[in-house]
Amino acid sequence: VDLRRLAAAGLVEPVAPAAPGAPDPGRIAFPEVTADPDVALLRRLRDALEAL
């Protein structure tokens, strides 16, 4: 998927940076580093995206 084409079509837009302090209540707060990512799942996801 070419993100530049999606942005040119107006389908995506950059997220405004959050103010330091409390997180936005509309957003999910993810940890910076996950304990153990499923590498096989990530590889399958990468391969599927490359196949598009």
C-alpha cells in the first residue's frame, strides 16, 4: 500500500503531536517495548503487505 497515494487522495492525514502530560482519552496507550513479539506473525504480516 502506497501511503503517499492515500495521503494525496485525502484518505489519511498525519496525527497531531500530543501535548506532554496526560495521554489523549481517545487514543490507546501502547507500551514502548513489548515483552515478546510474535516474530512469525510479524513476518506473515510483512509478507502479506508486500504482496499487495
